[in-house]
Amino acid sequence: MFVDTHTHLFYPNFEKDIIDVIKKAHSEGVDYMLVPATDLETAEQVVELCDRYDFIYGAVGVHPHDSKNWDDTFIPAIEKISKHPKIVAIGEIGLDYFYDFSPKEQQIKAFKDQIELALKLDLPIIVHNRDSDTDMMEIIKSYAGSGLRAQFHCFNASLEDARSLISMHHYISFTGNITFKKFDLLREIATAIPLDNIMIETDSPFMTPVPYRGKRNEPSNVKYVAEKLAELHNTTIEEVARITSLNAFKMFGIGGDKKTVYTYKIHNSLYINITNRCNADCTFCYRKDNPVVHGYNLKMKHDEEPPADVYINEIGDPTKYDEIVFCGFGEPTIRWDVVKKIAKYVKDGGGKTRLNTNGHGSYINKRNITPELKNLIDVVSISLNSFDPKQYADIMRVDKQLFNEMINFAKRAKIYAGKVVLSVVAINNIEIEKARAIVEDKIGAEFRVREYF
């Protein structure tokens, strides 16, 4: 179930019972463990663990505490160790201004040099950050667009920083401190961040979660981090495990790839992965690079799109679900005939349906398809994205005329569908209240703001 993405199993307090620690972790559902080194000496110990256990992977790097003696000879040494097939990252590296173990200038140089090495080797980095948010963010932002991939281990910065890091395609990682009594702010941050952007870890032997705080931490305790995230996100521990494990695979290549799914359950709704194709190319959409939602891989080529019967067989009894949602990582109305066939099956079986769309369905199909919504689609959810036609076109990278196409589609859909909802993504330069006025006053539909990460 779980991947513990940060455990220091080379520490002396694991030496006497490492086999029992690993057996216990497996019995508690930990499938893989990632062990980051802190210096060159521990990097050799990490390699030994990787060679001894097929489910242990490693990272090599120099921790900020150990960067006081940093010089240019460290880079070739790290690079040599990183050639080991089970070294999957450069880390643990970063900045730590809480302790005065290494001068700031040395920390920054070591950090930047190791980032450059990671880029050269096409490896992700594992980042330590403590009381160094300003310098950390400045450095990471300077690498935006470079291809840098990072896990921000034991996250303790602000929600604003988390959003910025996620926008640069990095991951936020939480450990046992989200269970600590006085860490309400961290729990608020963990609640606000989508699970698709989160990894879990123990940072053992440190950060032991409740109910074992004060004792040595170990990988088996990662389940308590997952339990707390499940509680905060009002979901199951199984869903947290699935999503965070897939995130670890995407970042580090640990574990097996996940097959494309055609239907996927979120809470008690069943989502239908109709297509990855879309007539738009929204600036905030990541369907081309990383079409994953809630731990489900939705990647699908045009010639891999299944017929309606495949979806129908997977749906089974539609009344088992709150609703059947036509969604995926593309525009469902591109396969409108397939959507209609599935929707008819659902409605004939007593189920409810929702269509998530950009509102270009009539334009795409070269006819007014809104009358065909009748008795098939209960709710139409449309991405408005902006009140301004030019801004709309810029965000979605489409012709400006499609703004009016979308507005007209929404107005007509109101006649035939049970309910129409229009939404905007809460990103900069979107004037939410002006968008609300268009939806509520001009269209007479419901309005919703979607969070952007």
C-alpha cells in the first residue's frame, strides 16, 4: 500500500534490529522505502542497503548540516555513487538556518551545485528546508522551467510557498509532525493541498507520529501519516496510499507503473475517462505531461479510446454511485455519441449523470447538441475560466469566438439539462466577481470557484 519516501535506515539505532524493522514495515503494508544519504559516508551505507533489499531505493547527497567543508571535489564523488541503478535522486540536500552547523554561503553553494548535478543526471532532488524559506524559494524559482523535479521533504513552509512549488511541478511531503498536537497550521496546509501533489514519509528515526511520539520512528509508522491525511481529506487510507504511491512512482520510478483506467471512483462518484483529446489547451491543464487524478492514470491515446460497452460493463449498477461523471483529461463531447450511449444506460438503470465540459460541444460537433441532453444529463458543469473573451482565449489557447459559443451552450443547456454550473479556476488575473455576474445574472446558472494548484 505505502511508499515511505524518506527513512534513514543507516542510523546506528537501526543497526541491531534492521531485519525486524523491515519485516514489521512489510507487515504494515509498506511496499517500498527510499533512504536518502546525508553525506558521502552514509551514501555508501545507502548503497549497501539497496544491494541487500530489493524494495529499498536510495538517494545520494550532502545535507546542509554537512556542507561546511563543501568543495568542488564532492560533485564527482556524488556523481559516481549516483550511477548505482537503485539511486533514484540527489538528496538529502537543501538549506537549514535553524542550526548553525554550516555557514549559509557554504549551504547555498552546496545546494546549487547539487541541483546542477541533478539536472545533468536527470534525477529529482530531495529537499531539506528549515527556517530558510526566503532563500529556498528564490533558488528554486530561479530553476523554474529547467526541468528540475523536487520533493520538499518534511514540509514546514507556508501554503503560499506550497502553491508556488506545486505550480513548478514539485511535490510536498508530510511526515509524522502532522499528527503533533500543536501543529494545527501544518494540518491546515496539508488539508489545502490536493493529494495528487503529496508524498508521505517517516523521516525515521525522527518525527515519530502520535501515538508513538517520543520513541524511535520507523517505516511502519508511515501508516499514521496516511491515516491523518485521510482524515484531513475526508477520504480513505486506501485512497491516500494509492495516490501517494503513484506520486512516488512518477517522481522516483519506485514501484510499478499504473495501467490506464477507463472508469475511476472518487468518493462515491464514478468518473468516466472518455478521451484525452481536447480542442483547447488550457494554460493550467497538465493532461499532456501528467494525466493523473487521485492516483488514477488517465493517459490514453486516440486509438486506445474504448467503445461505450467497455464503460458500461465497468459501471455495472449505476445506482451504486451518487452520480456518473463524464470527465477524463479531455473534452468529453469530442466523443458525444459514446457519451450519449453510456448516459442512456445510466438513466435507464436509475442512475444520475453529470457532464464536465468546456462548453464547446456544439462547435465541436457542428450542430446544436443541447437538445440531446434531455433525459440523459442531469448536471452540466462548464469551465468558464474568465469573464473576458480575450482573457478566456488566452487562458484556453483557443479562438476568441469560442467564448460566445460557451455562453450560448450554457444558456441552451439550461433548457434541457436538470442543472447548469459554471466554474472558474482561482488563478491570478481572474476577476472572480465579474465572472460570477455573468453566470448568475446573464446566464442564470450556478457559479463555482475551483482552487488552482
